[in-house]
Amino acid sequence: MGLIDRRMGIFLTGLFILTVAVPAGNLWMEGQPVPSYIVSLLGKYLCYALLAVALDLVWGFTGILSLGHGAFFALGGYAMGMHLMREIGDRGVYANPELPDFMVFLNYQELPWFWYGFDQFWFACLMVLLVPGALAFVFGWFAFRSRVTGVYLSIITQAMTYALMLAFFRNEMGFGGNNGLTDFKDVLGFDLQSDSTRAGLFVLSAIALAGGLLLARAITTSKLGQVLVCIRDAEDRTRFLGYRVEGYKLFVWVVSAMMAGVAGALYTPQVGIINPGEFSPANSIEIVIWVALGGRGTLVGAAIGAIIVAAAKTLLTGWFPEIWLFALGALFIFVTIFMPKGVLGVIEGALAKRPKPQPDGKEAEV
Amino acid sequence: MTIFRQCLAALFCCLATLASAQSFEELVAQLPEGKFAERAAVVAQLGALGDPRAVPVLEVLLEGNLHVLKSNEAIVAVREVGSDDVAYDALTGEEFGIIPRRGSSKIRVNNGLRRDIRAAIGTLTLRAPDPALRLAAADAAFRAPNPDQLELLQSVRSDESDSEVAEALDYAIAATVLESDLPDEAQVAAIDTLREMGNQDALSVLTPLLQATNPVMAAAAKDAVAAIEANQRLWNMAQNVWFGLSLGSVLLLAAIGLAITFGVMGVINMAHGELVMLGAYTTFAVQEVIRASFPGLFDWSLLIAAPLAFLIAGGVGVAIERGCVRFLYGRPLETLLATWGISLILQQTVRSIFGPNNREVGNPSWMSGAFDIGQMTITYNRLWILLFSLAVFAILLFVMKKTSMGLRMRAVTQNRAMAANMGIRTGWVDALTFGLGAGIAGLAGVALSQIDNVSPNLGQSYIVDSFMVVVFGGAGNLWGTLAAAFSLGIANKFLEPWTGAVLAKILVLVFIILFIQKRPRGLFAVKGRAVEN
């Protein structure tokens, strides 16, 4: 029951190899075997993987099915996007040193107050954690205290992200309306179009994913993690045993939201745009299927599931755009009915059936 | 030059037949002369004369098409047909023929004159035989009050037999009195008349009087304006309530099927919105067939589509239940995911068949148009949808409470094992209950196709709203769903004037999120042990 079990060890090793190989293949090898767009694409997958790990922490271990995790992801993305907008400075179309282009276009006279401070990188980084964290805290404080659970909680998380989507679509909100934030130039002086910056962001995403996995693993293997699993399996009994269920849930909920925020912050510069579509309820539900496909309550499985679905989406929408929604829909049905333990559960189940059972095999039951 | 001869003939003809009204022709003949001011005087005289023949002539003049021929000074209407100028009789519209370019000169009008002309036409039509024309003329006199017309209006009023026209004339007289220099008592009486009128038009006449130098007038006007504004606030509220009821009926339709699948069975059906969409596309398909083969049946299209939509959506619902949901009873979160998958597949299927764009669904004649009650306008399609939603609700309530099928449904949801022991085929009941909810979603689709865009994304836009309604009302309680739909609809419409549509929606969502914290089981929670777990 160490911090790094076999499953985690294999995944982190793979991730490490990828982190070395991809930038090397892109920057230093002859003939560039890894094209630049692949670097950004893989970086994007790693952000999704971190987001999936964040969701697995609350869904897999605490039983809170959030249909609004995309909101935390998007808020982190917006916080970083706001910094990148300020970094453009007077290189925008309207060459206004103070206001981003869309504000000039919408006749803003001065910067709205909530944009203050985002010209500082450290401030933006702080907000990437604080804004999703604060929203999660307020939301969770009310929801958990009044014991909204199960399906009801899922539905109001969905309403939360839906309301945020509607709000961010409004031009009056000061976040660029339905175009969102885009046309980023550079971050901390590094040109976002250059290969080395992209590779750097990719490595950062990999480190963030590894860090997120280890943090989640540390939480779930601690005594606190045991309580979380108790809450998932029998919330009332845990409460009757004297644990303050709300506090435990709130803690893990806020941590998860912050992880999602970090994922969003890394996602924005690699994709080059953040818009209100990220808040759409459909996106948030897709995150759930990543976790379900990879294996709920396995952390590593969630990351793998995210990468598998995102890669399948890229490939299928490229080859047969018509087929993608059929495939995704079928995946939802197939996984929930036939693979309740996900890909990782199936693989480990197959391994455990071999004559020499592994000591770690039991963990698939988590 | 036959044309000119004809023109002359026409003119003489008029002269001959109506020798008694000579001055009409004289006045028309004076129209080209002088400046705008003199022309205005002639127009006013034409109006005062009361000869109905002046109306078509003045209308032509208003359009700027009245010309005087240079050769014989005959007055004709001239219109361009292709590249030719064609002369017509201004009175009868009879065609004279092509006239040479620059063979005539236009009788010019300016904006001031146009106003006078409209007033004159208004006066003339005050005595028209058709009450609708008289009403329009009274309204015109109200909008352009002219003290010189006061006596005319009063005499017309005393002869008027139609009560609606008489009322309009009263208002026109009041507005005219206010323009005149009659003594205070008459003016105050006029203000009182307008106060009874009580609408936006009366307000626009009365508001300038607030600044009147005469204190008696100003005080009377102030009272009247205050009374009218209070009255209007009431009507505004009534209008908002109506809009709210209308929105509520849409929410009710979207949510009521969900109240069965989610509320009664406890199954989270994320494909509910797509079942609504199937209903809307059924309507589209029925209308396409009718347009192609039986155009006469178009007014019946919705009545044909409704049962079809119920069967199609219900059939798909039974298939979903048998093929997927039944494996997942007791695992609500997994049900949610699987039905979401189904919704994606249904969406893409419809997109592949019908294309991604909006489809045109027509309104039958009995659903188009609107009527007024007091100062609010009610459109027929909204009214029918409200009635339809209430009818669907009533039928559903009847099925659930009064039929043996409904009894079985409730028995199975309350205690599956016990129901099975009593000999109820629970699997069969599950499928039918789910099918009922799905079929009602299809019916909702038929109604929504009348007011919303029919596109593959139709369902997505209702799914969050309908879950909110069911959760707010309290799952498992049909009356709760009804109350929730209408209260959310009305709340939304009352917020909109202050906040705008989008923000109103956001506020309502935030309110529901907070409300659920307070009462996690909704407005009308089912009480007792059954609700726990």
C-alpha cells in the first residue's frame, strides 16, 4: 500500500519515457520524427488525463458524481487565458496596451476590476487554483452541509456548469463572450508558436499529471482516504460512527476542483483558445466517461481512459466525422453495462487469473 | 392625342353627373396652383367638403403620383410602367394610356402637407359605410388632432351607431379638444375621457400636458397620467404572467415525461430531450408527406402527428428500457451515463437522416395569429400549447391515479418485490412506464416544433431545464412538477425586464441550486421511509 504501487509505477515510467522521448523527437532528432502538432496534441491529452484524475478522486473514491467538473477546468483555463491576453499588450489588432482586443471592440473604456492583477504571472497562477477552489468551496459547503447526494448532486453540478456557460456567453461579463479568449502570443516571454515552448508546456503537463496522480494517491492511501471510501460506500454509517462527513467531502471536492483548474490552465496555452463551450454540460459528461472507461477508483485508469477517448476522438473525427458520436454513445452504453471496472479492471482481472496471483491484484477491488 | 381627349371626357363626365358638387372638381383643379401652404388649404377644404370621391384622389396625391398634364391641365394619376409613364383616372383607376415623358408635371407634396392630407383622408372616411374604415379614421383623427375638425367630429359622433367607433370618436374628440382653446372645464373633461382610454396612446397625449402652464390642467393631467400608469402596470403584470404561463407550459411539456421516468421510476433518462426531438421530427415528417400528397390536410397535420409521435417516441423508449436501462436498475449514476450515450446516438442518427440544419415546421391556420384582451396580446400558438400541456398533464394524472395500469406502475416503483409477489409482471410494467414517459416526451416535441427550431440539438436545450423542473417540484410528485414548471416560468419572465433573458435564466438556475440545498427533496417532497435510498 505504498505511495507508488505497481500500477502507478508502470504508468509513471511510461509517462517519463514519453516526456523524454516526445520533446527529444521533436526538437533534437534528425528529420523531426515527432511533428510539432503532435506535441501540442499529446500535451492536451495529458491535461485531460489530469482532469480525469481529479474527477476520479471525487467520483471513484468519494462517490460524488460531478457533472460539472468542466466548469473548474474552464475557470482555470480562463484564469490563464486572462494572463495570456494581458501579455499580448499592444501587439493586438487595435494596439491598445491596456485593453485586450475584444474589449476595445466592445467599447470598454477601462479594464474591468476583475482583470486587475492578471498581468502578473504569479497572480494568474494563484487564481488558477483559487477561483475553481473558491467556487468548489462555496458550492460544496452548501451542498454537502444540506446533504444533497447522489443523483440530485449530479444534476445541480450540471446546472452549475450550465449557468456558468450561459454567463460566459454574455459579452457583458467581460470575458470575451462566445469568442472567448484567443490570439495568445507568448507566455513569460516564450513564443507560444515556437517548438521549444510547446515542448516545455508538454513537459509541464506531464509533470502536473504525475504530481496530480501522486497527490491523489497520497490522499487516497492515507487514513483520510479510507474515510472517503467509507463515505462512498455507506455515507450514513460513516456519519453515525462520528466522522464529519461534510468536512471530508468538502476537502476532497476542493482539491479536485483545483486540480481541474491546473489542468485547464495548462490546456489553454497549448490549444490557443478558451471559450464558453468548455463549460457545456456535454463536455463535463464526457469527462465522466473517460473515468468510467479507464476504471473508476483507480486513478491511473482514469488517466488512461482520458487519453484513449481523446485519441479516439482525434482519429475518428478526422477519418469519419459522422461516426464519432455513434462511437462515443456506444462507448457510454458498453462501458456502463459490460465493463463496470473499466479497461484497467479488465486487464488486471485477466492478469489476476493467471496461476501466480500478484499481491497487488486485490487493489482492483477498490 | 386620344389620351387627352379621353381625359377631358372623363373630367366632363364627372362634372355632368355630379353637378351639385361642382366645388369638388374646382378644388381638385386648384391643387396644382400655388405653394405648399395654399395647397394645404385646398386639401383641408377637400376634407371638410365630405365628398367621398376626394379619398382616392388624395391618396394618389399622398403617394406623389398626382400629375397635371401640360397639354390640357387635366389631373391624372401617373405611374411608371417599365420605362413608360402611364396615366390613370385618379378616381376610378381606369387606364388612359401612355403619355410622353415630361408631358405632365407632378403635384409636389412635403411632409407637412402629407400630414394634412392624411388628416383630410381621415375626416373623409369618418363617414364611410364600413365601420372598420370609420374606426381607422377615428384613430387617425386621434393621432393628428386638428381643432378645425372638432365640429365635424362632434357631428359625426352624434350620428354614430356603432359603439366601438363611437368610443374611438370620443377619444378623438377629447384629443382635439386638448389641442383647441376651449375653456378649462371642457379640457379637464377631455383629460378624464382620455384617462378612461388608459393606454399608451392616451399617455402620449397626456404627458406633454404635465408641463401645461394652466395649474388646473396640469393637476388633472398628473392625476390622469398616474392613474393610467398604475393601470398599465397591472396590464404589464398580466402580460408577464401570461408570458410566464406560456414559458411554464413549455417547461411542463418538456419535464412531464421526465416526471414519470425520473420522478416515478427513479431512472435518470438523459436521452429525454432526444425523445422530445424525435416528436418534433415526426411532426416535420408528417407535414412533408402532407405537403407532398395531401395539401388539403395541412390544418390536421398536428393532430395526425401527435399520436404518431407518441407511438414513435414511446416505442424508442420501450426499446431503451428493454435494451439498456433494465440492466442498470439500482445504479442511477450508471443509468445516467448509458442514457447519455443513447442520446448521442439518437442525435447523430437524426443528423444523418435529416441533416444538421434547422427544419421548417409550419403552423396550421388555427395556430397562427393573435388576439387582444385589454392591453395584452395573446398568440394562438402559445394559447394552444398551454391548453395542450394542461390536457397532457390531466390525462397523465388520470392514467397514474385512476387506471389499473397506473396502480401497477405505482406498486412496482414503491415495492418491486412485493408487487412481483402479487403477480404483477414487473419487467413489463417497467417497460410500459418508461414508454409512457418517452411517449409524452414525443407529444411535447409536437408542441415545441411550433415555437422552437427543429434541429438535432433541440433536446439538448431542454434537458437541463426539465431536470430542474422535476427536481424543484420534488421527484415523484406530478403536482409538484406542475407547480414548479409554472412558478419557474413566471419567475423567469418577471426577472427578464430587469436583467435580460440570459441573466434571468442564470438567476433562476442559481435559485434552484440554492433551493435544493434548503429542501433537497424539492417543493413537494414525498414523505416517509420510501424516499430514503
